[in-house]
Amino acid sequence: MRRLSIVTFVGGVAILLFGFSAYAIGIRVNTSNSIAPGIYLVVDRPVEKGAYVILCPPASALFDEAKKRGYFGAGFCPGDYEYLMKKILAAKNDKVVITDDGVHVNGELLPFSAPLNSDKYGRPLPVLRTVYELGDSDLLLMTDVSAKSFDSRYFGLINRSQIMDVIRPVFTW
């Protein structure tokens, strides 16, 4: 029994060290519907349209409710939020129109962008039907792989200052 406890302890420490090391070199894991699940690497690239990013959501009542509902967990971002991973689908000078049929960027309807009325538990989602002309700091962060992501369809634009890192996929499934 003592030998099993020692092996379990050493194994646990080894897993923790591996996790800390992977994080230190820029490895991030996504398990959400926001972008393809998989392993991503922090890269030194510009924050621009088409990039995958990690962000700290701004502290607000809307994000407090999203965390309470379990759309994301607790973490080290202000507001005790977990960081989020999204794709930039619109940036400076883009025109974004959010309607019942989806999100249009410069007149093109984005796939998987039709806003849902409620989450999987039947709770109503924020209704955001609007038109944006994106300025220098504005970003539209969304999914391009799932209709069930909690993204800019519900919380609006994100300021560029909220972006922590640009990431690129290493292995996705």
C-alpha cells in the first residue's frame, strides 16, 4: 500500500511538472466549442482578422452571468474569469450586422453564426441585433466551427486590449 502511495504521488508530481512546462513554452489546450478542440501554441504574430486568439473577457454583469451558467470557468483574468479562445472574424473598417439569421461581415453571412434564443438548458441568451462599423480597437470574436459558442453574437465587440496572445493550431480534432 505504501509503495502504491509513493508511485501515485510521484506520478502526480510528474504530470503537474509536465503541465507547467507545457504552459511555460506556450502550449494551450482548447476543449470548448469556440474553436476546434485541440492543442494550440502561442505565437508572435499580429492581432488581425483571421487569427486565433486568447483573451481575458472584460469584467461585466453579462460575463458574470455567463460564468455562473458554466459557459466558461474561473481563472486568472479580471473578474475571476477563465481566458477564452476565439477567432477574429472582423476588425478595423469592417461592417458587422447581427440579425436573426446570423452575423454578416461586409455583407457576407458567416457560417454557424445564427444566434440561438436559448442555451442547452432552455435559459434565454442575450439578444443582440445591431450594426457595427469597427474602429481601430474593435474586434468581432466568434467561432467558425460550431453554432453553440458563446461569442460576439451575444456579448458584442471586444477591445483589442483584451487580447492576451495569438495562437496557432498544432493538433486539432
